[in-house]
Amino acid sequence: MFAQSSRLRLMTSVLPFALLLPMSVSTLSAAPVAVRSNVLFIVADDMNRTLGAYGDLHALTPNVDRLAAQGVRFERAYCQYPVCSPSRVSFLSGRRPEITRLFGNEGASRTPALKDAVFLPEYFRQQGYFTARVGKIFHIGRDVPECWDRSEEGTGLAKILYQPSELKELDLERTVIAGSKGRVGGGEGNTWAVVDAPEERLVDWKIASQATEYIEQGVRSGRPFFVACGFRRPHLPRFTVERYFARFEAARLPLPPPPPPGAVLPQPVQPIEDQLQREAHRSYLACVAFMDEQLGRVLGALDRHRLWDNTIVVFLGDNGYHLGSRGGWWGKGLPYEESCGVPLIVAAPGGRRGAASPRVVEFIDFYPTLVDLCGLPARRDLDGRSFCPLIAAPTAAWEHPAFTITARQDRITSLAVSTERFRYIDYLDGRAPELYDVRTDPREWRNLARDPAHASDLDRLRRLTAQHRQQFPP
């Protein structure tokens, strides 16, 4: 464990009532007791980097931006599988999908390979934390009860409610005043709707309310807390009330960039009318804005209880999402930057504020990082590493690539390797490899795998791929 993480922990307090007392770093450094911060772990569903804090010119996300001003924004964070459940089970177990063997959204989160695993919140519970979950943390209907003292779907219904059924099950279909009339583009396509109903009837509003209550329960418990809040938007179907749609004018939104000749595309997609694409983009931005407002309500609980000096806040998307890029792809599941690269913001007591880290980190690093920050006994059965040094010094030396896989029919089909400059995609099904310089070609249009000028880069990334496969054979 590095020296900076100890400094971070010394700047926090274990007892909620202690937050009412004036403290200094020197006072905390002299404290004889172990220091354990609270954790607020927030996951947005299918959230890409279309956020103001990441430089998007159209997104309206003041609360995400506010959180970024409180902590470190990671510019090159990667999930280990670009689909909901495999990604979540991976970062919650601290094990790569090659180990969990979960390659789709079906099946229990505690896979046979994880029958003896201790999940991240489960470990915090074992260490005396009050743990609570509301919303989609594991996949819907795939919760792991032993992780939580309190657990709630947050839908307002006494049953599992999957996203495609929300409008019907919440009796909102009759309130729809505008929406899509069919699929738009490849991948998951698009379904969106404007509803004329009180916001209180929407799931993410309920989730934010319950998350706030769990934070307050954690304060009253006299124990440090681990509260996990899983928002459903901007996942399909993208619907919210009209005032969020009204913030965006479809005609002013950009079209997805057209692929240049020679670009590698996932599959042919029928041409899509410009207006339909702009409306789909608008629905995504509207749902992100709605999610952002609910995030603000949750962060407000930290304000009211003066918890910022004793709470680590982690905000992330579970996987990335293509908004009509790569020739009309709307969805995730591809081995490219927009599917695998995900927003990640960490605000930790004593850490840097308002800083950006260009270093490459992986989602499997969450587990050891939070254990490190909270001063818990380190675990030796995890695949990730603590990135605490980057919370204290976001541009510190850090030479660790990220690895993301995709699979089909329980067989791994691709392995993508991300470094600060390059992304290399190696296919196991016979397709030609791809190499991209993401500094000069962030859209990954120009495949450099056959470019003699990059032969040494290709060899280096192939070696990284081979080393990874030796550790985690397909």
C-alpha cells in the first residue's frame, strides 16, 4: 500500500457525529483509531462519456460536473465486458469475465466460478459496514442478498420490473405524448418516449429517494456505510417527462460522424433519416439530464449531513454506448472505445479535486481501490490493482493497460487492449486484428495493423495480448 493512500485515510473520520467537530489534518493524523470512510457507489446504466465533465457540448449534466469538480475524472477508464451483467459481476467480484464466465445478461450473478467469492459490498459488510442497495447494481433480478443489510429494487412495485416493461407496468403507456415508432439503426436500435406524468412515478426518481433514505439510515446506524445506487437511465426504453426533452432542440444536434472509406464496421445498417437520428440523440441527452437531476438529489444528502469529508463517492457507467457511430450502431457490445470506454469519477477525502487523469484504469480495480482507501485488510484473490496513487496524483506514472473481451455462445471472440495511445483488438474467430492510435484517431477509423510505421507498436501490443491469455486463457 502506498504512502498517499494512508494520507487519504487519515483525512477521514469513522463516526458520523465527528463530522460536526472542527478538525485539522494534524488532529486526524494523531488519531489512534483505524479510519474508515463511507462509500457512495453510483452506477448509471448504459452511460457513455456524453457528459459535460468530459467535454460534451450538448449534454446538460450540472451534478455530474459538480462531482467531477470534487474529485478525479478518469479519462481512460474501461469496463472488462461491454454489456451490463458481465461488466457488473466483474467489477463487483473483482474478477475478470474470463474467470467469472458470465458473458450475457442471463444467469445468476454468483456463477459457479464465483461460488466462494466475496463480492465488494459483501466484504464491506463483513468488515462492519452498513450496506444498502437500491436499483440496478447487479443486473435486474440477479441480486446477491448476502451483500446487503438493506436491498430494494426501487421501482415501487413488489416484483422484479425489467426495463422494457416499465411503461406498461408503471401504467405510463397512456401518458405517452410522443415517441419512436420503431427501431432506429443497428445494435439495440432505439425506443424512446415523452410522458406526461409526475416525475415521482418514474423509477430513477424513486431510486434517488430511497438512496437518500439509506444514506440517512447509515448515518443513524453509527457505522460507516456502503450505499449503492443504481440508476436505470439512459438505458432503453429512454423515456422521461417533457421538461427534460425541452432542454434540447433535435435540429441543432449533430449527426453521427460518417465512417470514412476503409473503416471497419460491425455490420451493414440500413440508411437512417437524419431527423430520426437526431431525435434518438435527443432522447439519450434527455434521459441523461433526468438521471443527472436524480444524482443531484442523492448528493444533496451528503450536503445536508456534512458527509463529504468522510465519504468516498464513485460514479460510473456500467459500459459504454454507441450513439449511431460506426455506420449507424446504437448500442454496446462492440470491442471499440465507445462500447468499452466508460465515465468514471472518484471523489475521495484528501484526494485531488477538479482534476483529470489520463491514465488507463480498469473497472476490476474498484474493489482493491476502495479496500485500500478505507483501510480494510487487503484481499489477495482479486484480479485488479488499487489506483489510489492516481486519486492523490492523477498524472503519476502508471503503466498498466486495460483488457476488455467480447464473447458469443460462451466463447470469447475478441480481446481489446487499451494503452494511453493505442487500442489493439485481437479476434479469436479469424477476423483480421485492428490497431488504432486513439490520440490522433479517437473514432478508431484508420486500422494501422498493416502499417509498417507501427510494426513495433503492433508487436508490443501482441505481446501484451499473449501475456494476458497466458494468465486468463479463453
